[in-house]
Amino acid sequence: MKAHILATTAIAFALAGCSTMQEGNVQSASDSSPAATADIPEATGYFAQPSTLPFHAPDFTKIQDSDFKPAFEQAMAIHSAEIEAIKNNPEPPTFENTIVALETSGQMLNRVATVFFALTGANTNDTLDAVQAEMGPKLSQHSDAITLDPVLFERVKAVYDNRAAMSMTPEDAKLLEETYEQMVHAGALLTPAQKEQVKAINSSLSELTTEFSQKVREATVAGALVVEDPAELAGLSEAEIEAAAKLGVERGLPGKYVIALQNTTQQPLLPELENRATREKLFMNSFHRADRGGENDTRTLLAEIAELRAKKAALFGQPDWASYVMYDRMAENPKTALDFMQQMVPALAATQRREAAMLNEQIRAEGGDFEVQPWDWYRYAEKVRKAKYDIDENAVKPYFEITSVLENGVFYAANKLYGLSFKKRADLPVYHPDVTTYTVYDADGSELGIFYFDPYQRPSKRGGAWMSNFVEQSHLYGTKPVIYNVLNIPKAAEGEPQLVSFDNVNTMFHEFGHALHGFFADQKYASLSGTATARDFVEYPSQVNELWATYPEVLRNYAKHYQTGATIPAELIQKIEAAAKFNQGYDFGEVVEAALLDMKWHALTPQQAAAIDTPEEVDAFERQSLEELGLEVDLVPPRYRSSYFNHIFSSPAGYSAGYYSYLWTEMLDRDSRKWFLENGGLTRANGDHYRKTVLSRGGTMNYFEMFENFAGRQPDVTPMLEARGLVGNDPTAEPATSDGPLPPETTEDGAD
């Protein structure tokens, strides 16, 4: 996913550009603009000017941890002065001197933030954590001072109210609309007393969500399983045991074996562990990482966050946080999202029960006298999968060496579809030795941007995988994108080949799909550029890119045995694809449960949220919410429990009331895959069409219109249900309806 920088500061940075190379005839960005001629404090230090490296990529050799606090403080002061210049402009408000001036303000602050939040996500330390804890509330207050300023809003409103009489491009009109709506959403129309309440809530949320994120990271590190007897690790490969021993040394536990936790509830080594007690310990360490009391327990924190969000929504006249935040989503409102998800529940529940019975049969066949539990599920699912499809994950991994996957798979597909080429470079400083960089060239040979690849798990990195920008594309500034992908693949022991699971292969294609969305941005304004789209649309292009991971031509190019060079057998891929529909009771179920749990938390009224304030009440609410779904939650827990659900409770909390987006965009994705396959698959014509209609459009137009421009029709949920094996393909599956609420029709004025 893309981590939108400065999400903690809301609209102030949606209004700010991200670089300073100017071009074109934009008056407010020229020397004659009010902001340029006003008494603006002089910027000093590294972040005072854009980087002198290619594409303004960050020069990490010149950046110290101690730079960030003074840089933030100075950048906020400069940004505030720029805003004052816009407010005090004696000329009547125009699109150029107000809307574009806002867009071009805050450039130093954006430079500081892009680097800082990249580091706190991917390579943090105690110093950076302390800066984040201190600056988070100050950034929130800075944002509020801008978005809730009545004089500034009156200028924006004056331009907005006069829009019918103005001559604007569609992108200009979208920028004006977004600026006005975001300020209204931030509270511009509230009373002075209500604005003060919003400011106080925003400041508290900034502190609490930052604390939540840091506690979850610490809880994940502290929750690692420590094993003394290597016999308890039976089933793991020699390399995996060696890696556990190495981690033990790194953690100050020589002679012991340490298995680090990943961010999700399920853990990747569970299927391999033969010792059931060890499996249970590893699972329970994951499941209870942040709810066992002590300094890393997050339950009271998340209850406070939920209550404050509900109170903020009420100030805007909304019944709950979900209704408040979904104003700019593709789905538009909670009911559409909930109805979309709930139509899947009957078939999903039946699938869970059917698969559990299958696993229990396997356990009994092996002489076991127990019923399947969550820590057993994947082990026995793999046994059934292997028996049914003759697939052994350890037999698949040798075909997926990480560099080959990236360069001969991910990059190869991008070349065939879009004509891109890539050149590895060693001259750009990076923030960690594991990071590699590439120049990306467009089909005409011109430089398109720079790509950073940071694949490996480490204690200084938060869990998950994501994409973001160091520099955004903008025709206004003449800047091209500088993009990074971050993953959390366990690093192989020194001297061992870096082999990855097929799940990690899929993630590499997925995250590069986000990167393509950023590289193909073709916008004037940075705040509408690339992946600056609705939360329930941004995952769509990345999911579509997963299609090429198993496309025969692409596979033949990258999936080669690291020892023999033999191409992965076609029958093995056929089995992988067939097996993808197996175990959907768990794989799909844990995501649906997490998405519905997210909505339950964010559908609370202030009164309901206030009644949940102890760890026990948090546990009870989570339990009740999951049981109401009718799914087998004791066997299939949610992908994230509330206590470590970083997507919705951390800072930035871009997925609050939005985790359903992964399912919503899968609907768009599966329907799009169908289009690609029906129209010739991996061809330049198809890639260029998708680039023109979707990947290059950023956040400049209505999303249903965008999809229809690509596919020639509105999206259909049926291909997703078929791909998941929930309808149409599994004769033992119970039917699921596929005629639930489809996305609303495109509105006449293009509003999303």
C-alpha cells in the first residue's frame, strides 16, 4: 500500500506541493506571487532546498537524526508565513493566488516529512521515535491552524462559489473541489467552539495513534518465540534454524533460537513446525502480543482512539466515524461497504466449516486425537493441499530467488506491458544497506524516475509492505517520481540463497503495481498525482499487477531453479493456481473478519464507544463483534486483532473504516484481470490502454468513470467470487449471491 505522508496532519499537506523545481506560467509560484514576496523566514539546513541528487532523491549521507526536530520547527514556521501571505493578499481571491498558492506552499515541510516518515516506517530508532512522539501533536496543531482558519477558508470559498464563471481545466476544477471539500471536512464550517474541540481531539489522536504504532512494534519484537531445545523446531529447514540461532545472538540470547513475529496473526513458519506445542506457543505469542498487560498492552489506547474518533464525527453531525471518513471513498458510505462484504458471509461460513472438517479428517488419518485449532490450520491445510494438488512449498521456493523475481519477473512484466526498462545504480545513498536503487526508463528511452527496493525484515521496520514517494510527479514543478517499495521478507542466513515464498512473490508484484501507479502519474498538481486516490481505489492497480506473477510468459522468464537453472514446471504452476482456491475459508475469511471488525469499531456512537474503556471490555467487544458475523472465528481469527491492527489504529490511520478496501478493490481487480485475459493478456496495447485510462489518471476524475473508460462497463463482483472458489467452480461449495449492491452509478458532476 502507499503510506500517504503526513496523514497525521491531514489537509495541510494535501494542499502542499512536494518539490520546488518550477515551470509553466503559474503566477503564485513565481517571484511576483504574494507568498514569494512576503516576509518569509529564510530556510537553512539540509532540507532548505531540494536535494541536488538526480531527481531530488534524498542524500542520506547528509541527513542526521538530530536534523529532523529543528527542520520540522523551521518548516512549519515558513509554511505558516506562506499561509499568512495568502490570507493577507490585498487582491481579490482567484484560483491562482489562493488555490494554486496553497498547493505550492509548505514545500520544505513536505521535504522533511517525506524522509522522516520513510525512516520511521522502515528504519527507525529511539531518537526518531522520540521526535515522532514530540512532533506528531505539533504537526496536527499546525494542520488545524491552516484548515480551520476562517480567513483562509473565506478566500477558498469565494473561489469555489465562483467556479461556474471560471475557465478551468478538469484538473484545475478537481483541485478546487478537493481543496474546498477537504477544508469543510476538516471543520471549516464548524462554530468557533466546535473548531476548538476538533483541534483538541486531533492533537490527542496524534499522540495516541503514534503511541499505538510504537507499542505494536515493540510488542511484535518482544513477542518473538524463544526456543532453547532445537528439537522443538523439528520440521524447519537447516537454513531456518540457523537464521533463528543468528537472531538469538542478535537479541543477546546466544545458544537459543528466536523466531520473530510478522505483523499478521498467522505466522509463516507454523505449517513447517512438527511440534504441536511449539506451534501453539508461536501462535499464542502472535495472538496475544499486545494484550497481556504491561507496557506494550494497547487495549486502553485503542479504546480511547475509537471514542475520540466517534466524538469528532459527532461534531460534524455524523452518526459515527465510518460515516464521517467515507465522504470521499468510491463506496461513498458504510452501508454500501457492509452490504458488499456481508453478501459473501454465507458461502464463506460454509467453506470454513467444510475445510475444518477436511482438516480434521487429515488429523485423524495421521493418528491425531485432537480437533484442528488455529495453530494447526495451516500445517494440515498444507498437507491436504499437497495431497490434493501435490504441492510442497519447500519444493516451490527454489524457483523463486529474490533478484530473479524482481528483475526477470516484476521488471520483465513492466517491460512487456509498458515498454519500461531498468538500470541498477550504486551511486545513490540509501537509508539501509539492504536497499537497492534503479533508474526507470520509459518506452521512449527517457528517464521516468527512480525506484528504491527495501525487501527484508528487521526490528527497525514496522510490519507489512508498502509503497510511497520521496518525490511526487508534478508538471507544475517539473518533477519526476522517486518511489520506494518496502517489504518484510525474512532474510536468509549469510551465504544462503535468498529464496522467497510464492506469497512473497505476489507481494513483490503487488507493491510494484503501486509503484507503476506512481511512475505513470501525469498530473500538474502533486496533491492529485499518482496514488493520491480514494482509499478504496488505491489498492486496485496493485492487485491487478499480481496477475502477471503467474502469467506463463513471465513465469518462464523468472521462475528458474537457483541451482539447476531449470524453469519451473508448467504443471507445478497449474497446481499453484488450482490450489489458490483452496483454503479460502481461512485466507479469505481472516481478511473479511478484519474488515468487518474495523467497521464495527468505527460504527460506534460516542456513547457506545465511551462504554468501552477497560482491556476486558475491549476484548468483549471484539469477541461479540466477530461472533455476530456468523463465521468460525475460533478456528479462523481475524488477520489482525484489534490490539495490533496498525492499519486502523496507528498514525497515520489511512485504513480506519477502510480495511474493506482490499476486498472492494479485489472486485475491481478480478474484473480487470478478466478483461486483460479476454483481450490478449501481456501486450503493449493492453498495457498502454490501462496506463492511459487508469494508471496515469491519479485522483483527477470519478473512479467509476475511470473504470468504465478502461473496461467499457461498470465492475462486476462475480469474477472475484469465482476466483475465490466461492461460486461457480467448486461443486461442493454452497452458492453465494453475486447480485448484491453494485457500486453506485457515476454522478453527473463526476463527484466520487
